[in-house]
Amino acid sequence: MRKVVIILLVLCLLLATIGCAGTSSAETKKQAESKKQTTTAIPSPTGSPLPTFTAALSPAETDEPVPYHFFKVEHTASGNVTMDESGKAVQSAIGILCDHAIYGGGGYHDSYLVVRTNNGILIKDLSFSDGSGCYTDSLSLHDFDGDGLDEMEVRETIAISGGGGQYSTRIFKVSDKEISTLFDSEDENGDMFDTGFSGIVRDGFRLEVRNSFTGYKAVFDVSKKKEYQGTIFDEKGYVKWLEEISCDTFYEASPEDVDKDGMYEFVCTQYVSLEGHSDYIGDAYSVLKFDKKTKTFHVVKASFDFQK
């Protein structure tokens, strides 16, 4: 029952924020839980706009220690994400609405990507496959697949630990009256998108980094890394303990038309360390471009910036 109320409020809040009027309908809690990562289409609403886009929700009948919920519009945008019946691009209002559930001193939120089109309202539950929420950092619109319409890039923080964190980058597209996923930096098993980087230590205090997709190769002098001496290398520079590099999630993913062809690419940055040493050793840079034939993103440029 709580899920029904949440979805209804999500719809109402969006309508108030983007100036659209409305009454709405929603799926039941059972349906919603069985359709994670699905899109709900709602007919165009009519009526008077609500005066506010935030609301408080009384504690539901549950054993969960939830003092209260409140909704907040985290991000809004407007762009040509869909076409009318004549094939002409039309502007749509887009927003990310979050249900913040506060647990003591901590918190999380469930997020919904909502798009208002001429045919109604589309909702995408942004929860991950395990049902967890996240912190939504940004919403931006760019044409990544070259069809003349905007896709919606959503950047999210999944977890923060110390000075680093785990991040998600997803691109969504409005197609066939639903919101589909064009790109996800993690697959359904939680594995990161493979940017093709590999690296290994070599005799002579050297670190060799390669990229399998572009042919990039570089060798770096790590002799000034005192923490590696006596552990990874002996005093003469011979490898004592074989180490390979480990690339983290995209802590930066910036849309940019690198080749100036009208299609945006992703310029991505990954934190890199050695597998047995979590200390930062550099950044792996890659440019991801959408391939119209395979309908997937590929690495077209790569480089590595070693932190001396």
C-alpha cells in the first residue's frame, strides 16, 4: 500500500513542478517490486496543478524503522527526447524525483526518472537490480546515438568510502512509448563496463599499461614509489611480487562531441591502483562512442596518466 502512495505522490510532485495538471494512477506494491527497471506509462492527466511539490508521508504499517518519507525534485531538464506522429522532435519536461527515507543518522533514497510527453507520463524506477537506491548527482541531455533526439544521462553515487566512492553512469532513451536503457556502466551482475585497460609490473621498476581496444601501450618508471621497494621489487628492481592494475568505476563521465560529428561521446576517468595496493597510482582515460551497427558503446581512444 505504501508503494502505491509513493508512486501517486511521485506523479503529483512532477506535475506540480513542471506546471502540468493532474490526477494519476499507479501499480500496486507487488507489481512494482516484480517490475524493477521497468517503465510505467500513465495517460495524460487533467485537472488543477498542486500548490507544492514536497509532501510528508506518515509511517506505514511496517516493522521497518521509518520515521517519515518526503519527496524532493532533485533535477529537472527539458529537451527533445521524443517525436510526434509526424516525426518532428518535440520538447518534453524531464525530472528526477526522490523518495527520501531517513533512518536515524543515515539515509537513502529511491529515485524515479519521469518524462512528460504529448502521449502522457513515463516513469522509470532507477533502483538497481538488488533494489538498492543511490544519490543522484546529475541529469543531462545529449544525442549519443545520432538519431537527432536527446538521450538522458543520469550520474549517481552508489557508495562513498573515505575519499573515494562507487559511481554509476546510465543513459536512458524514450522509445516506443517507454524509457529504455541505452548504456549502463555496470551489468546486471554488478560487473563494470570493460574499458580494456590492463597493466603489470616489470623488472627494472617499471609499470606497463595497455589498452586492448585501441592498441595503446605505455611504460612508466615507478622507482620513486618507495612503498613498492622491498615488497613488489627488490633493491635491484627485480619483481618480487607480481602485481596487476585494478580500475575502479567511472568517477568522471563527461559528455563531449570529441570528433565533432554531431554525436556525443563519453570521456571517462577511472581511479587506478595495483590489486595488492589500494594506493592511487593514476587515472585511466577512455572515450566511449555509440556504434549504430552494434547498438553498443565502444572504446575509441585511451590513455593513462601516471601519478609520480
